Amino acid sequence: MPLLTTEYLTADDAGIARAAELLRQGRLVAFPTETVYGLGADARNGEAVAAVYAAKGRPSFNPLIAHVASVEAARRYVQWSDAAEKLANAFWPGPLTLVLPLREGHGISSLVTAGLDTLAVRVPAHPTARQLLAAFDGPVAAPSANPSGRISPTTAEHVRTGLDGRIAAVLDDGPCGVGVESTIVGLADEPTLLRPGGLAAEEIEGVLGKTLRHHETGDPLSAPGQMLSHYAPDAPVRLNAQARRGDEILLGFGPVDCDLNLSEAGSLTEAAANLFSALHALNETGRPIAVTPIPDHGLGVAINDRLRRAAAPRNT
Ligand code: TXA
Ligand code: MG
């Protein structure tokens, strides 16, 4: 693919206006959200969405999340429900994605939904993302702004490392606060946790007043395109390590002796915010990576999910 000159835009009025103009032209713009940087395209423009798959080198057409400015905007594209209303009231804008049946006349490209009759929608909380959505005034399809299968980006520099020369622009507004992707809840059927993420499942269950169904591996309801090997550094990753072996570099959590600590204080929120930056940094050392145990509740569920995928046997 011929290389483009990627524009690096500051998140001021001029930068946001330029980013919105590029999106209107069907070009690809990476932008910050509170979870990770997204690679945005006009969700109604099939060619623009196809270019997202090409830039990321996604092996197949996995469904993407449509980012919108408000609940009202979301309701233009999906069939709303009581559960959706409850969750949107409680958690939007924020790190929660809802999967709902498409509405007739929605206008969303079938490349966004990968031909499914449901759409994943989210109202992000990051002020720059919100300003971009307001300026663009339409739905923005955005997967994480990294080459397929690699570590997700939480800084503009991570986006540059992975996608420079393959996308029109990067809107730079510093590191992302949450640090792991949104929690995805399927509401087309019984409320189901499709992907653990930046909003703890316990909080969602508290608002719904019931337990979320958890998808099993191989379950057709599981979020399609959730590859087992994902977020992969170049070197192997070993989980639940008590100590270094051989040449390993040790990523820790809590009061442990290690090379890099996700949160010395043992905060899962802080660990989530640091996770992908830590993996990017350890990746640069070229050494095999070992990780000490991380509690499996709250945001720890999302952290462990990403680490398991980083440690999984590689697809290629
Ligand atoms: O935090 C996030 O969610 C970030 C930021 C940029 O918003 N985006 C993100 O997108 O993580 P991506 O493409 O890396 O993950 C989207 C996942 C897909 O892999 C798929 O599992 C699920 O969302 N998904 C999308 N549409 C779906 C649908 N109709 N039904 C079930 N799962 C769907
Ligand atoms: Mg991703």
C-alpha cells in the first residue's frame, strides 16, 4: 500500500475541525477515547470502513463499534429497550458498549456490522472524542488504532509506532485514562457480557438488578472477532509468575519485587490505565515477559482477559 503522510493534530479547535473534515472525506483519523485510541471512519461510508480493515491488516471483517455523541444519536441506529435506557442513563458517556438490534433505515455500512443484524454503539466520555463527534455530526466506526492482533494504543505515540503512513491523521491528546477497551454488553437477547472491559461487570449488574450471562468460548453469542491471540508483544508472555525465570522481565502488581509495576498500591484502576503502556515498553526490551498474578474481580477481569490473549499461542 503506498505510504501516506500522516498528519499529527493537536486537540484544539483547529485540530478537531481538521479531523472532522478528514472523516467527512472518508479518510481515517485516530483519536483519543477514555479507553484506548480509536481508528475512526465515517460509519456510513463503506469505502472508508473498508480502509480501516486494510490499515489494521485485519484478517477478516469483524464487526466494529459505532461511536456517537448522545443517546438520541444512538437511538437513530438501534432499537432501544428498557435495559438499554437503564445502562445508558447510568454509564454513558463512558467505557460501555451496547449491542442492540439495528433499526430500519439505519444507514450504517454493513462492513461495520459484518453483516449482523445488531450494532455495537457507544457514547465515549473523553472530551476530545466528544468534540470530534459533535464536529463530525455522524456515527464514527472505530476499532482500537493498532495493527490487527497487536497491543492496543493508549498514547498517540503508540498509534504512530503501529500505523504511521497508513492513516490520514492522529489527533493527539495524551494518554488515555481508563486504559482498557470498553465493556461490551449484548442486549439483543438476555443481557450478556460479550467482553470484559473498562467498566466492571459488577457495576452493570448492580444497575440491571440481575447477573449478566457470561459467554462461553465457542458460544455463537460471544463477541465475534475476539481472537484468542491478541494484544501480542513480539516475545512470549508467561502469566501467574511468582519470580523471573532465565532472561525474563517481570511485570508486577502490588507489593512485589519486579522490573515494572502496574500498581504498587494494588489498585486495579491504576493497573488498567498502565497495562498497554507497560506491554509496549516491555516489548521494546525484546525480552520474554512474565507477569505476577492479578486479582480476578472488578477491572482485574478485563486486565486478565487481555493478558491471557497476550500470552496465547500466536495465530501466525
Ligand atoms: O474501548 C473500545 O471499545 C475501543 C474504543 C476505540 O472505543 N474500541 C474497540 O474496538 O475496542 P475493537 O474493534 O477493537 O473491538 C470491537 C469488538 C469486536 O471485536 C467485536 O467483538 C465486538 O466489538 N462487536 C462489535 N459489533 C458487535 C456485534 N454486533 N455483536 C457482537 N459483538 C460486536
Ligand atoms: Mg482492538
